[in-house]
Amino acid sequence: MRKRRVVLLGATGSIGESTRKVARDIPERMEIVGMSAHSNLAKLQEAAKDFPKAKLAVSSGPDGVERLVDLATMPEADMVLIAIVGTGGLRPALAAIEAGKDIAVASKEILVMAGEAVMKAARRKGVNVLPVDSEHNAIFQCLENHMAKRSDTGGKSAETARDSLSSEVRRLILTASGGPFRTWPAEKLAGVTIEQALKHPTWNMGAKITIDSATLFNKGLEMIEARWLFDVEMARVDVIVHPQSIIHSMVEFIDSSILAQLSVTDMCFPIQYAVTWPERVPNSLPPLDFARIAKLDFEAPRRADFPALDLARAAGEAGGALPAVLNAANEVAVAAFLGRRCGFPAIWQTVEQVMSEHQPVAGADLDAILSSDSWARARASELLGA
């Protein structure tokens, strides 16, 4: 039974708080040896009281990324859990992989922007990319035997394991709560307020990801992330609305069997599994009470009223730098909405416009992706009058 020594990038956000809770709950299996925050040093120091040996870093300022890279490559760490919102975790993630460390990914943007590069680097270095998002962690658990094959074998055998996964899986089915406006008529969406959009029906998350859940861009980003994590085409990644958020995602196999992962809505579950995988350990989290749940509902997403899913599918199918463009434009538009500088529908309208203007980049390398990211942010800001 081994203890994982974990660097936590983004220690003061909602995922960071849940990660610290897991570390306190299973100290014999998890030790936090490094932590970062963006700018709130006081909150970071408060968080570090439970982990007095942890090295600390603040990532704001011109040399902030280098501080994150230093943490991510600490010799005493064997895992880096990346819970930074936005693109700031990409360079530390790649640095951690090059240093031979497993990474646990809660930041969708890393795999949305550079999924091909990240997964290729992980295979080359023989390290694991472990999902922390509840949906991808659920799929990871449903594919547990395949994931073990990919981890335990190298070279040609690893390729064989990936081929086996690809040939046996028909669909990856991501579940979505539907957000706070699931039942709203389309004509009311133009009047959505910030306060309404921040009232998520099942999860307690940060502002940006909560708005993404309300627009369904969160699920769109997850579709692209799943495509790279599990090495399947976008056509085999699907979304179903499940308001209770009890089933976190499902896998449909070619024999029409479906496996699902269920638990209460608490991010501590996927965080713990990412840290302790391939083992399971007891904790203080509550089990499901099926009699109390009584029923589980499902419905198709309203794609016409919430275009984020179709925009994400188009970006994922096109590949290159277009997923980075989608992600960047969405970040700018969400910030504008939170700053009361645009209406709710302007979020997806801006993303669609920026995507339509982007010039495709064939075989985009990391520099091209970052360049497209910068262009998309500038263009989205221009469209929003910022």
C-alpha cells in the first residue's frame, strides 16, 4: 500500500479544497508536498496549515508559470494534480510529464487545447494521465480493465490495449445536469442574470465552470477532453441530460451492454480514485441511498437552444487549433458576462463567430495552438467591445 506524494496546482479553488479534504481523509495514502494559488497568498497559507511541509507558490506575476513548473517537477513528488482554471496549467502539465510524473487533470483546458500533444508525451514517458472530472473519472472506472492494460504494458502491447479499447467501445456517454436553465423556454434565455446562472442545481463549483455548465460549454469541452483521454473519435462521444447527477457517465460496448458509475455528487470521489488508482480505499464519504433517490431521469439535450454541444463537436472533429479557439473565445465571453458586459446568449454567439473567422491550421503544433489561442482572445474581446 503506497502513499502518493502530490503537488496540488490550484489549491484554493473548489477542486483544491476537495483535494485537501481527501488528503486529510486518507493521510496514509496521500500527502500534499506542494501547493499553488494564483494570487491569494493569505488563503494559500491558511490552506497549508494542514500540510506544513508543503512547498508553496503564487502564480501571478511575470514569472508565475516558472514557479508552477518548479512545483510540478519537484523530485519528491510523484503526481501533479492540476486544478487551475484556464490555460495556465498547460506548461506545468507538460513539464511534469517530462519529469516522469503522473498527472491528474481537473483543468479541461489542458486536453481541449493540446490533448494530442499531452497524451503523446505521456505515452512516450510512460506516465499516466488520470481524469479528475467526475464524468471522465466515471468513464475511466467503467473502462478499468482497459486502463490497467494501458498502464501495465509498454510499446507494442500498449498500442494493442488501445486498439482493444477502440474496437470494443461503441459510445462514451457523458451525463449533464442540464444546468439551471434546462426547462427554460428559449425566449427567456436573453434575460438570464448572473445570479440566476450561478445557481447550479447539483454541484458547488467556481464561477467560470458554473457559467459553462449553464451554457453547456462545460459538457462541450468534456466531449473534446474525452476524445483525447480515451483515444476515440468525436462521433463516439455522446451527451445525455441526467438532472440528478447520480450517474456520472456511462460506456456503451459493441455488444450493447452499458456500464455506469454512480455516487453522490461530491468531487472527493473522483479525486480520491485518481490518487489511489488502481486501488480503492475506504473513506468518510456517504454511500448512495437508492430508496431515497427513488428515480433517475434522462432526456436529450436541447441542442438548438444551447449550441455549445454542436460547436464543441465541430471543433473536436476539425482538430488542429480550433478547439483552442473555442476554449479561448468562451473564456473571454464568460468573463464579459460575469462582468455584466454582455448578455447570456452572447457567450455562444461570440464563440461561433470567432470559430467561423479562424483560419485552419493543419497539424498545429504547440506554438500554433498558443498563437491561435491569443488571436481568439483578442478577436472575442473586440467583438464584445472590451
